[in-house]
Amino acid sequence: MSELRDAVRAATRTLAEAGVGSPEHDAVALAAHALGVDASEARRLMILGSPVPPRYAGLVAERASRVPLQHLTGRAWFRGLELEVGPGVFVPRPETEVVAGWAIDAARDCVESGTDSPIVVDLCSGSGAIAFSVKAELPESQVVAVEVSDLAVAWAARNRDRLDLDVEIVQEDAVTALDDLFEVDVVVSNPPYIPTVAVPVDPEVRDHDPHVALYGGSEDGLAIPRLVAARAAGLLRSGGVLVMEHADTQGETLPAALRATGSWSAVEDRLDLTGRPRATVAVRA
């Protein structure tokens, strides 16, 4: 008999009853964290037989109370990067990985067109997930990450230093930031966009993500995205590209809002890997 295997099975049942969406994955991840190993090694120890680490029951209880898994492990994976996250910073979502990918593609297009070192600005950077992905996957780019929250900036700085990536982190409001910067090639943003009349269903989001990173400042959720897009228009050169994430209900309203300003051409909305509207891509007119 394996004590660890039985404990993980019991934890999986507990998390499922608590409404956690990925109970078996989370039970194994918490075991791995408590043991100080990766998930594959935790699964091996479940087969071979291993005692249950003392911290495990407490971690499972916290996860069952819907504390985010990433807050308990202190880690989140994003496009192959291991980021440090915790209270006070937005936990990066898997669906945002495609948004980062579109920004990387736009910057890479600049390189292929003859720009040696494209300038990429990440507005509302949070933990730095998008900014660091751009720099890691396109090292020749110059990347600036803009974030207003003290706590989020601290997490981003820790991630930058840990990953040893040369990304400039600027603590400013995204709607007024970088007033001395012009001729940017790509602006990418995952701004707060949840409508003020909506409340996230998942307790992990509702109770633990910072509200400044969630709510878009109006009933349609687009007040802040519109302002961030306006700042992006001021930063970008003619022909520069904006990539902006949005809620899956905003696949028509955000593109319409951008077209109405007259600042953008070739405005298109793109779907994520689940087929849901995920981001608007536009070219500075």
C-alpha cells in the first residue's frame, strides 16, 4: 500500500466535492510541492510507496477552500516560463498564451521586415508573463512592461531577476504611461475588462485576483480597454500593431470601439484554441 497514493486519491475526492475544476491534477501538484519534487516524480513516488508529507493535508484544505493552486505553490507556467505569483498579482491564464503568441508573431514580422530590434510595450503587465515571453522567444526585441500596482510590480521584478531577462519594468498607469516614448512597433495588453455589473463565478478569481486587474470600469467592461488602446495609439508608429485581450463576450464590441476612433486599420478579432473570441488585433493607421 502507498500512503501517498491513498492520500492523493482522498485529496482528489475532497477537491472534486469542493468544486475544483481539475481535482486530480491539483492533488498531485500539491503533493509534488509538499515533497519538493516535480509532478512526474510525485506520481512515481505514489507508485513506489512514499509517506505523506506533513504539509499535504493543510495544502489540500486550503485548495478546497478555493485558494488558487498557484498561490499555494507560488508558481504558474506560461509559454514554458515558470513564474512566481501570489497574493496581489493576477494569475496568468492559459488562454492568454495565444495572445502573447500573436504579439511575438507581430514583433517577429518586424524583424523579418528589417527592424533589428523591435520595441514591444506590454501595458497592464501584471506578473510580466507576456513581456517575459516576448523577450524569451525574441531576444533581439526591446521590451517594456508597464504596471501600476505596487505588489504586481514587485512580483514582476522578482520574475525578471529569476529568469534573467532584460525587460524594463515601469510603474505607471497604463492609460498615461511612457509619455516620452514614440515609434513603438508592437503594443500588447491584457487589461482589466470584466463588466462592473458582472461577478466572476470562480472563487479563485472573485476572491483572490486583485480587482484592479479584473474590472473594466464600465457596464460593458470596455472603459479601461478603450483608454489603454488610446494610449497604445499614441505609442505606436504608423503600421505598428496592437494586440489586446478581451472577454469572450467582447469579440464584436471592442473591435467596433477601435474602428470608431479612426486610429486603426485592419481591425480583426481572433479566436483562442477553444474557439472563443479572445483578442483584437489592429494596425495603427
